[in-house]
Amino acid sequence: MVERYLEQQVAVLAVLTAPEVHRDIDLDTLSPSDVSNAEQLIVILQPLKTMTTILNLLDTTSSDLKEEAAHEKAPVAKRSTLDSLFSDVFVTQEDVLNYKAADSMEQSRQKIKDTSSSKPHLGKSRPIVAKFHYYTQREQVRTTATTKFDILKNAGLGIGVQQTKTVLTKRRQVSDVFNRKNQQENE
């Protein structure tokens, strides 16, 4: 399965880098960094492909391995070649992962440094000027809201009560009509 994937990746890369793809500008949606990332993935996964082919060969030739197991040096030699293959793949992948981790850590440190240097802070709290401005704004909003609420409450008190009474009487009338129709249908 990995072997098929790797073979397909080579074909995909060949198609993507073909000149026919780059003739029409609308079809060219890949940036050069995407192509370079694909090439890097193919280079990184290539040892994995060779390792799977070796393992497949070892599985198919298991009868040959049983014959060679009688000799002491042959299994040790096979194991050492596999160990060297595994170590090469793991070292390569480990280097790539370490590089990416270090790069992302550096980017996050830089981002934290940029954000912290642009704003003056006193410990973990906001600056005093900003706090004063925030509380002043909040107090203004609260007083404005309470005054508007008081004005609407006082102005609409009589109208609100009258409208509520009218709505309730209309509802009663509608429910009475509905109940009468239901009683007539039931009889």
C-alpha cells in the first residue's frame, strides 16, 4: 500500500511539474513551496519504499532464510542491513521532525515577543489608563441605559397596561369561539 502511494506520488509530481499544467494560468494553483514540499515528501518517503520492498522480498523468500539460518553469519548480516536501513530512515525522519519543531517554536517565540513588546503592561494587568477608560465607559453606558429605561417605563406605563388588557380580551374571545366550534362538532 505504501509502495503504491509512493509510486503515485512520483506520477503526481511529474504531472504537476509538466509544462502543460503551467500553460493555462487558471489551472496553476500550486505555489512553488507546495511543489518543493511534495518533492521533500518524496525524498523523505523514498527510504520507506526501499525498506518495504526489502521486507516484501524477505517475506517471499522465507524458505531461503530458513536454509540460511543454519549458518550463523547470514542472519546476523541480514539483521545488520535491516537495522542500518531502519536507523537511516528514523534518523532522517527524526531530523525533519526536530527541524520542524524548532522552527514552529521559534515562530511562536517571535509571535509572543512581538505581541508583548507592542503593548505596555504592568504585570499581568492592563495599563492604568486603559482601566480608567474602561470603567468610565462602562459607567456612562450604565447611566445611559438606566435613564432610557426610566423614560420608557414612565412614558409607556398607561399605554402598556391598556394594550395588555386589550390583548388578553382578544385572546379570550378567540378561545371562546374556538371552544364553541369544538363543542358543536362533538355534538
